[in-house]
Amino acid sequence: MIELTRITHPSIPCQDKRIALETGIIHISYTYPRIGYRKIHTLLTRTGWNASRETDHLIHMRERLPVLKKTAETATVRQSTTQTQKPQHPNHVWSYHFVFDQITYDRTLKHLTVVDKFTRARLMI
């Protein structure tokens, strides 16, 4: 009888488990492209795999599986309100300002003035 060490004679079931683990990690990574190896490890342990997180990380790095970042939502382009608009008709463009005044005994009055830009009409102060 010939004696062989375990290193020189790898077992076939162990290789089958490793290949099945790799295909599972690849399948999960392409199904959910925004999750990393830690979440993949959690999903694998929930389904019954007994691989360590380091093994999952090594397989993830060796296969160069992508982890996509979340893209920012683009805002719709609207008309800017910071630029002054030319009034076209009455009640089209209004402007408002606060006017402060100080009277005796250090009391301050605050007034809101509202002006129609087309007719230059003011509301009461």
C-alpha cells in the first residue's frame, strides 16, 4: 500500500464544493450587483454554506466581481428664479422687501413692502 499525504492527493468532493461555492458567489454577485462580499457571505450562510468570510472575499477579489455604486438622481432642469424676469403683464412679477425703521426709545419697526413690477403699484405698507 502506498502512503500519500493529503496535500499531494486532493479530494474530489472538496473541489466540487469549492467550485459550487464560486459559482454561487458569482451568481449572487451578478444578480445583486450593488452588494459586496460581506452581504454575499450573509446570503450564503442563510442558505446553508459553511465558508468563511475571508474565503468569500478571496473568491470575490480573484474573480474581480464588480460592486456598483448607487447613482445620484439627476434633478430636472427648471427655470431659475434667481435671475430677474422682465414683467410681461400686470401680476406677472412681484417683488417684496423688508424695510426697517427705528423710532424713539430704541424700538424698531419692520415693514413689508410688496410691489408689482409691471405697473409699479404697491400694496399698503
